[in-house]
Amino acid sequence: MFCFWRRRIVLLSAATALLIVLSEPARAWNDAGHMLIARIAWLRMTPEQRTQVSDVLKQHPHYDSYLTDNCPADVAREEWAFLRAATWSDYIRPPKTLAPEKVATHERHKFHRGPWHYVNFPYKAGQPESALPLDPLPNETNILKEIETSQKVVRKLLKFDPGASAGVSHEANRAVRVCWLFHLIGDLHQPLHAVALVDDKLFPDGDHGDQGGNLLAVRPDAKAKPQRLHSYWDGILGYDSRLSSVCDFADLLSRDPTLATDNLEELATHKTPRDWAAESYAAAKTLVYLDGKFPLVRYADIEGKKSAEEKVPAVSTFDGANSRTFARRRMVLAGNRLAETLKAALGH
């Protein structure tokens, strides 16, 4: 049973929850969050291990144009590239207006692989089961398959990478796959990257339910404007991606005794990406969908003005604070697991 996180989350009083809302620095699972996870991984690695990752990243096709671009003057290029490696997979997303045939040949966007970022294990509101279903909803590939393939490519166990872009050398593609490891391990620790709420009445034409919360609406508080549920969780800790802020927050989490390695039991028992997906799935059931009690309002109905904004559920101060406590734990787990994955893939 994947319930370690549930025992570890401190249930907060309303007064304490409000204090956290007012005082918590802004961080998230967006660029800031992925950089935070990479920073935690960096702190868990030896100088020799960091150098080994850096040597691979130097072969990346976007090493100069993105990974080391705008490197702060007081930071080594290798460290900056390490943190930027975690955000590269979002940097390559094409605009919706770009035609598919142009995406395929674009020097930046041709690397984009949308289905790699998630896996949709089905959840039905109110179901008693918290265990991960045997199979996800059908898709051409998913985050679990691509983490496995990325590990094999980095370890040089595959002669041919089916996900490689045309015109990219084996060494450059290996660096690309290292970046995918950075990003996908982070994504998998966001609960809504591992689940889709299936509801035949709300989503009769879709075979992926609410698409990981992308089709449902939520308000961060009673005064806030509606946003997509998935976006709320992506940014649950804010949006401050400045390097100083990321490093300060990583240091803060490193000093938190509740997040010390000895207190993260999952690290010892949940070793595989499927285990990590199971943690996210169980958390989505309880923390996101509130065991079936989360009011289901389609974002399209709000956007199209078919439903009033007042009908969109607002996150309570108490639930929001508990979710942020959980998100912090997921960041630290992801950072530790990323470090161990890189060590294993590169021979340590």
C-alpha cells in the first residue's frame, strides 16, 4: 500500500495553514519546480558524478543555445546546464499555431514529444481502490515507457532509439535523453501526470477522461479566477524560477528534518518508476479528487460561459496548505530519485 506520504503529511490547523499561505516563498512544478528538483539532485551528487553528467550534456544540440544560455556570471556553466536540463523538455514545446510538418523539421521543436510527459491510469470518482490499475488508458507511449527507454539509451544498451530526431548523432541523442530523464522523473511526481478521471457523462467523447485534470476547473481560493486543475497543481508552489530563489528553497528543504533522507521511507521501498506512479495515483485520489468529493466542473463550460464562475470549486486554506506540504515532499523525493537514476545510468 502506497501510504507513506499520507502518514508523513502534517495535518495543519486552520491558523497554521493560513500562516503558511502568507509566508511561503513562490516555487512550483513549472520551470521553478523542475529546476528545484535538479538542484536537489545536484546536491546529492559528488563532484565526479556531476562532471560525468556535464560531459554528456555538452554533446546536446542545444547546449549553447539553451542549456548554458544566460548563465549567471557567478555560476559555473556546468551547474547552470545541469539545472536547465530539467526545463529543456518544456522549452521545446511548439506553439499551437505551428503546422505539424514544420514542427518535424524545426531545429528546436522537432524534439517535442507530448505523450512522453504523462501516463493516464484511470480513476473513477468515489472508487475505494487506491492501488495503481494494471494498465493505463491506451496511448502510443507514456512517461513510464520513456523513462525506461531513456535509461537504456543513456546506458548505451540500445542500438536504435525509436524516439530520436532525424539528423542527431548518437552522442547528441544520448544528451537529449539525459534531459528527458531530468524532466520526466520530475513530471511523474506531480500527481496529475499519472491519472485521468474517467466520467462518461462529463467526457463522453474522450478516451482519456479529464486528461490529468486539464479539462476540469478549480479556483485556488474563493476570490481567484478559475483555472485548469492541472495548471493549479503544476504551479501549486508558485512561479519564482530565479536561480537564487531556487537555490535558497533547495537549501530550505535540505534543512527540513521531516524531509531528511532517513524520514523518506519511500526511497528504500519504492524503487521503480511504476512505484512512483503508484504514489502519484494514490495522492491524486485523496488530495486532488478528494476521494470522489471534488466537485466536477468542466473548464470548457466556464470558458464558454455555460456555467457561472461561482460554481467552480475553491480550494480551502486547509486543503491548500496540506497539498503544498505534500508537494514539497514530492520535490525532495524526485530530486533524490533523479540523482540515483543518473548515477546508475552513468555507471555509479
